[in-house]
Amino acid sequence: MSLKIGKNVMVQAYVDASYGVHNSDGKSQTGAVIGIGDAVSIVSKSSKQKVVTKSSTEAELVAVTDVVGDILDLKFFIEELGYQVSGNERTATLFQDNQSTMRLIESGPPAGSRSKHVRIRTFWLREQVQEGNLKVIFKPTDDMIADGLTKPLQGSKYESFADQILGGRE
């Protein structure tokens, strides 16, 4: 098996969270798949979140902020090697299936929000988007590769997940 990047050196990531799935402490699970160009998965990870969140939107926000650092590190590393990250304005692409989280990143937290930690995460992500380092694109849950890293999948969903994360069958 060989890593095939193709002509487009484009950094893309799929990030997902399953809200409150750990019965012992109520924490959520983060799943992420990061790829370059045609190589769908060069980094994949699944981890228990370090904080308890109060909603699925907040769990997704925690997942995104925990993974965006890795996405940007990869983007900057590729640029440092002398390659140009292709795509709109050399941005890394983050696929997200939670539209409420996407709205928070786009427009910031609601006025009068008392959750300082949520505001800080939102402001940091919004800054990365405004600086052109990151763009966030909606991807329906059925097409979210990282879904298989947050919960068990069965049948055709599992087979599709395995094909996507391993780069298809040869």
C-alpha cells in the first residue's frame, strides 16, 4: 500500500463528537480523520473529551478546537516544506455535521453568553477562519467519516467507514 496525495495538496479534516456517551462521567467522545489530497486518512484519532459538556453543540465545539491545532500544524508544515496548499486561499478544510456549531464559529457566541470557555473556543476558531487558515463546510452525518471513531457502526455503515478511512478496496 502506498500513500497517494495526487495533484492537490489540500489539507482536509472530518471532526465529529458523540455527546455524553461515557456513562461513568458523562463525557463525550471525539473522532477525527485528517488527510492530504487523495489520501483520506493520514491521521485518525478517537479520544474521550477532557471536559463535561452541556450540549451536543458544545461537544462538537470542544472536538473541533481540540483537533484544529493538528490541522493547522499539518497545513503550516506542508507550506514550510515548500508546497502550496491548494484550495480557496490556501485554507485547510474542516468538515462538520453540526450546523449549530458552524453558526457559532461563523457569528460568535450569543450576546450575554455566560460560558466563558465556550466564548474563548468560539473566538479562537472564528479568528482562524477570518485569517484564511481554515474553512468550515457542512457534511451530512451519513457522509461524516469521523462518525465511526465516535461510536460503533454496523453493517453497510461500517463497511463504508472502513473503505473511506482505508482509502477504498484494491
